[in-house]
Amino acid sequence: AQVWNAADLEARWGGWWEQQGVFRPLDDGSKPRRYVLDMFPYPSGDLHMGHAEAFAMGDVVARYWQLRGYDVMHPIGWDSFGLPAENAAIKRNAHPAEWTYKNIETQKASFKRYGIAVDWDRELHTSDPEYYRWTQWLFLQFHARGLAYRKNSPVNWCPKDQTVLANEQVVDGACERCHTLVTKKALNQWYFRITDYADRLLDDMSQLEGKWPERVLAMQRNWIGRSQGAHVKFVIDDAPGSAGQREVTVFTTRPDTLHGATFFVVAADADLAKELVTQDRAAELDAYREQVKALSDIERQSTDREKTGVFLGRYAVNPLNGEKLPVWAADYVLADYGTGAIMAVPAHDQRDLDFARSFDLPVRVVVETEDEDPAVSGVATAGEGRLINSGALDGLSKAEAIARAVELIEQAGTGEATVNYRLRDWLLSRQRFWGAPIPIIHCDSCGEVPVPEDQLPVRLPDDLRGEQLAPKGQSPLAAASDWVNVACPSCGGAAQRDTDTMDTFVDSSWYFLRYVSPNDDAAALDPEAVRRWGQVDQYVGGVEHAILHLLYARFFTKVVHDLGLIEHTEPFDRLLNQGQVLNGGRAMSKSLGNGVDLGEQLDEFGVDAVRLTMVFASPPEDDVDWADVSPGGAQKFLARAWRLAQDVTSSPGADAATGAVDVRRATHRAVADAASSLENHKFNVVIAKTMELVNALRKAIDSGAGAADPAVREGVEAVAILLSLVAPYTAEDMWHTLGHNDAVLRAGWPTVDESLLVDDTITAVVQIKGKVKDRLEVPVEISEAELQERALASQVIKDLIGDAPVRKVIVRAPKLVNIVI
Ligand code: ANZ
Ligand code: ZN
């Protein structure tokens, strides 16, 4: 007798789908299109449990849509630039490409074994010159529109990786990759002007409400951090150098509290602090600035640190009341938020109050609330109340006073209403090798010259290896003089290539547009093809990308839209964040020693059982604890399901309507429930329903209707189709055993007969003048009216009544109808 054996099934069907082009979209307009995408993997080694979970979930969606008759595009590729490859190359005296492409081969083989329904013909690698040529081209489009620019400023520097980091890559003050504490360094760096898009990035979130996880939207909103407020100009008394008329603007969200300002603070690390300080205090400031350098933004803003600062010896004049406020430099004010300077209102801002108490500065309440005096309690008040001590603003509410204060400063020409963002421009240059070179040439006479488009790609040299790639604080490319020194494309004089490479998040900000025409060597993307496919309908990936990747991809999409190349303005219509795979309730890690090797799991239980276990464990958003699941149990279930197909004896196409009704009910109920569970992303429930159906069918075969019943065949075919969502090898084998030659994924979703969904029916008797004449199968919860209607519609009854007038109808739902004629 044949038995279910995972290895046999994998050997039998592996490679077959690709040969048959089952996962290749037709793209001929014969069916509505759907685009499903999993966040592409970084080829760090072999597949791991995390990939296995994420891709199992994305595959359920892709397969379901294909079964429902959509033309599904489900591509895959590799985010193949990045530091790990470079670090491995340094260690092994190799080129990063060697490590990268070898890993890709390994992972690719595992993905194929894993049986995901992706179209391998669209595979792309961001580190291929054919790809990064277009990343560079896009950079040049940004550059031409002023959206890519260079500036000198203090940037986040990872001392270990010896490269700069975007704000988004600093987590709790440390490098997100190596966890080294990040410091600041002044450098001339490339930025993308994402701040120009801040409003649109916020406003367009209305397109994503209800389709993206709310927490992701909240994180993006918070990261962009729009705050409504005002710019207010303060004149610095006796300012150095500028004939006493130096103005400094502050950003405040509380212009109503202008009269409560008792001192003024500039960020200690801002140039402004050095410019304003009086001679006698300069040394003290310098020492303080050294101290501040070592601190991360998080530490600087921490509320439980003792406030520190240096008086600069100057005074700022309050434009509303002419008061002179002492100017301090402190670390709790950040150089790159707002204007880097604030008016301090200790009565109503806790940070200012802490500072005032450390340095004995006055506290003046200007909004009267029920709360205790902040000078006494040490707690600043932020609630509603009437304005006091505020001249023309006295008696107004907080909201009225904000509006009035803005009017006053606008009239006086000393400020205006403004919106401020927490979002900073995206620092994209990196002093590392394994990334797309920035396609700019620096010429002493011409300045920044874009590399002409017909000279793209600017290829990475392939002769640098090992130690030559080691981080030195500047890009390893700087040492490759043959590569660096070129003729200026504009004047022909001696010039140098930019030696920085792009943040790998640039590569991943547009790959979803490339999949649509991955081999196009005439353009980055094909606008016509993108129009056909539109947005990614379903994006699947980890919540760790809630800000970085998703924000950048949204930004790129808007810019590419503005370039006139695409119609849509948001890249991903729906987003699903799959959970993590844990072991023993904790994330798998080397230090805990609780790692589970995917390859070993696949060898032991087979692909289908592992996939089924992942999906069955919980809804896709929830974590899976591998210590609590049973791939062995999944195997037993698959074997049981598979055996059903072996047992069926009726022929394909047999008319199920002639079969046992209870079996049909079980089948149609399971299919209908599976569909609604799939639409609601309860993939685990689909498996539970399939298990129930398998049990019902086994019972039917072993007793009653038997293996020859066409209703049993209908049920077993449904099992194969449902299982094809998660257990492709078992499902395909069942389908062929059942006598089909084409792929199960092409079977189409079973059509549900609604009348079979009525679970509980009862036999109602229809009488004429008290004598039973007919019987009707009706739902138990049928209404009186409906039952009467059905009784009168019965052919038997109609014939018996003939032309006789109906005098009376007595209805006792659901069991009896008595007709009096
Ligand atoms: C006076 C004031 C009075 C403020 C008051 C608040 C409450 P959000 O909402 O985060 O935008 N601020 C401005 N620039 C700053 C910087 N570079 N570093 C640290 N703090 C800065 O915060 C805006 C408020 O944070 C501003 O409004 C300013 O303090 C402070 F009762 O101005 B406020
Ligand atoms: Zn030149």
C-alpha cells in the first residue's frame, strides 16, 4: 500500500510547477490582476524560520487569489547590497559579490524547495549593475529636481561600522545593526529632501486607514511628527558683530505663553551658541560642548537627567513685552529640531521648569489652572485655563490666546504661524563599498556634475578585496584612484567621482516597481506595465519595517508619481505584518541557544507539515511559539487527507448532486467558511475547517455513502484545493491522484451552493383540509409567511387546489401548513 511520504512528494512535484509556468502571470488582460509581494529577503545565509513564516503567509494570499480567478503576480528578488557581505569579504579576503551570490544560490534552492508560488522569471538582485544602474538613474532624477543635495552637518556616526547612519537607523542611541553607541560627526553628506513630502506622507495615510495595521500608521504619523505652532523672532541685545541687531527665531507650540517666558535656550551644540557667547564664558561653553557631543538625542531628552547648561552672557528681547531674557546653552534643546532655539516657559513646560529649578531662574504662571503653583510643586501645568499676567491676552482661553498671540506677532512682523516636523531629510550616503555608487563627479570648475545617463551604471570596481574594503572613516572607493579619477563630463578637466555609496534603503524603495518589467534595459520601469498592475495589492513583511522601509518606499512612490511615470501615489494598498517565530516564548537567538534550524525541520517533517504548522498555529499577525506546536501532528493530518484521495473510486466529473446530502453540506460549509476566513486573514481557521472536512469525509468513506459516492469526490477535491494554500506537495499529489492533469492551483475555487449551507432543516407537512398531501424540506427557523408561500407554490398542492378558492391557511412554522378550500 502507498503511504504519504513528504520526501517522495517533494521529489515528485519539485520543479513541476515552474516547468508548467503555474506561478507566471498571464498579463494578457483575460483576468483581473492582483499583485502580491513579500518584503524581499536579504541574502545573509540560508532561509530561516522567520522567512518560512513570512513567506508561508504571503503564499496563502497569492494562492488564494489565483484560485479565485485572478491573474496573480507574486515576484521575488534579493536585497543584496549591504554591510554583512562587506564584513564577510574583509574577513575572508574576498569580494562581497562572492559571498552574496553564493548565499543567494543557497537560499534560492531552499525557497524552491519550500514551494512558494513565486514567478522566478522576475527575480532581481539590487546589487546587479542592471538594477543599480536604475537606482542611480533615479538618484539623478531626484538630483535634477533638487530632491538630492549635499550639506555639511553633524551626522550620526557608528564608530564600529565607520559609517554614517540615517536618524531612522539609530535605535535608542545605538546603531541598529551592531548596537554600538552612535556619536555625532560633522560631515558633508548627501540627503534626500523627504521633508518636502512630509504633508503628503501624512495626508495620504487616509488611503491606508483600515488596510494597514493601525500601529504602523501611528508609528509613521509619530515619526513625521507634525506640530502646529509659531515662529517667533527675538532680538539679541548687544549681539556680537552685527551692530546689535541679531535676531534668533524660536519654534513654539504655545505662543499663548509668551509672557511666561523667563529665559531663552539655544542648543549647546549649535553654531549659534558659539556665535552668541561672550568672551569670558567661551571656555566654559567649549568644555560643555565637548561633554554634550558624547550624548545621544535620547539621553539629551531624558526627563530624569539633571539639567545642565551654560549662561552665554547675553539677553534676548521678548517681542511682546520687551522683557530681557537671559540666553543659555543647554543640551535638552536639540540643534536640529525646530530652529534649535526656544523661549523657556518654566510654569508650563516641564523641561524648562526642571532647568529653572537647577539654575534658580524665575517661574511665572500665565495660564491659571486648578493645579498647584509649579514653582512650589515642581510640576509644570499644561491644562486649560484663563490667561493671566499676559497684558492683552489676559482673560482669554488657551486656544483664543494662541490665535491672538499669533495675530499680534504677525502684525508686529516678529513671527508667524508655522508647522514643524520631527521628520528630517534622509541621509543617504554611506562610507562603505557594497552599495550603489553615487553617480556624481566633482569638478573644481563645474562643481557637482551628474554622470550622463548614457554612462550609467557607474560600476563598482571588482578588484577590491579583503582588507582594501576595511572601514577607514571614508569610503574604500576613495583609495581606488583609477576608479576615482575621471574627466569632468562637463568641461573635460580632471575631476573625481563621488566615493560614497547609497544607503541600501534606496535600493528597496523602488524594487516593487521594477518587478513589473524586471528585464527592461531601456528604462527603470515601464509606465504602461505599472499602470496595468497598479499598486501592490497585498504587501507582507515584518513590523520592524514600520518606519524605515515603508516610509522611504512611500516617499519614492510619490516622487516617481511626480516624475509623471506612475499614476498611483501609495505603493502598497494592504499591509500584513506577520508575527515572529519564537521558541519557548522568546525570540530565537544564539545567546539563548534556542534557535531552530529550518533545514532540519524540513528534513524531519517535510515542507508541507512545516508550512501547515506555521499557518495553523495562530492568525498570521500573531507570534508562533515553536515549542508549542506539533509538526508531527501536521504530518499525521496530511497523511490522512492524502489517503482520502487514494480511496475515492468515482470518476472526475461525477455529478455530486446525486450524492449524499450530508456530505455535500459538510463540503460546502467548509469551503464557504474557508473563504470568509481567508478574506479576514484568519488563515489558521481555514486549516481547522479543512480538518473537520477531512474527518467527515473519512467517516463517509468508512461507512454510509462510501468511496464511490460522487459527493465524497466533491469533498476530497475541495480538500485538495484548500490544502493547496499551505501544503502544495500533498495537495498537488491528491489532485492528480483524483484524475486531474493540470495544477491544482488552476482548479478554481469551488463554487458554493448556498442552499447547502442551511444546516438544520426539518420536514414540514402540507395538508389540505387536514389530510397530508405533501412534505417540504425547510429550515427550522423559517417564518410563517415564507412557509405559507412555499406550501402554496408546491406543484402537488397547486394541482390539487386547481381553481377552488382558498378560504383559510393555518400555518404552524416550521412543521405544518393546513389549507382550507
Ligand atoms: C514654549 C512652550 C511653552 C513650549 C509651553 C511648550 C510648552 P513638539 O510638540 O514636540 O513640536 N522645542 C522647540 N524646539 C525645540 C528643540 N530644538 N529642542 C527641544 N525642545 C524644543 O514641541 C514643541 C515645543 O518644544 C516648543 O514649544 C518648545 O517649547 C520646545 F508651555 O515653546 B515650547
Ligand atoms: Zn568640469
